[in-house]
Amino acid sequence: MQQALQRSNLVPSGFVVESAYYEGDMAVIVVRASGRVGLCPSCGTVS
């Protein structure tokens, strides 16, 4: 039986879920960055 995807548990902060669906036996999650720039998680440098 398929279970509902919990979007908040699958995507790290800084990203937005565009769509989530099942394709056969796989769960497919399409995400995009929520900001115009990204920060390195180690040093905080803008990229």
C-alpha cells in the first residue's frame, strides 16, 4: 500500500517542493532552490 509523502521530512531547508508523485515503485520529488543564491553548508560562502 502506498503512503502519503511527507514533504517537510524529505527536502532540506532552502528548497521548495515543486511536485511529488509515485512512478511505479519509485517516489519522485522535484525540488528547486528557494533563494536566488546558495550558501555553502560548511563555510557559509555565497555561491
